[in-house]
Amino acid sequence: MTGPPVVLFVENGLEDRLPAHVAATAHRIVLEALTNIGKHASTATAVRVALRTVPAGLEVRIADDGGHPAKLSESARGGGYGLAGMAERAEALGGSLTAGPTPEGGWLVTATLPL
């Protein structure tokens, strides 16, 4: 699958402080969010992924710059579990996840995972 360019920001030294189970959950959330961008934001031209620590733990943010929704076939449309699955992964660690449109017209997924 191809898509828009992705800019990745990882807080300096974060890889040395991140427990493996939190890193694995963050990885799965980022992958699912990128998959959703490929499926649902066909004309997005940029994606930003950022991982940083905040008082509540690790913040994982994935944002696209919007665009028109992709036209999905009936079989691809399905009753996907992408957002629910991401939220369940975050909640399993005691964290949270929000997802929705931004005022600028893109889409933002933000997960907070306790460290």
C-alpha cells in the first residue's frame, strides 16, 4: 500500500525509557491508524506521527491533513474494528484513546498509555 508521506517525531531518548509492552501497544495503534488513513483518507497529502511523554504517560498522536474519503467497496467497508480495537488496546493498559475529525479537516488519533 502506498500513501502520503509520513513524518515521525520520537521524543529524544524515549526508546530507552519505554517498557516493551507499552512500545508494542503504541506500535499496533500507529499501524492501525496508518491503515485507516490509507483506507479512508485517499487524498491526504501528509501524515504526522508523534510519540512523547506527558504527565499521564506516553502520548501517541497520528494526524492526517484530511482530504476526501476513499470510495470503499462493499466488502472493504464492512463493520471494521479498527477504532474499537485501538481503544481496547489502550484501555487494556489503563490508558485512553480518542479519534475524530480536526477543525482543519483532517483526522486525529490520540492515545495516552501509562508508563
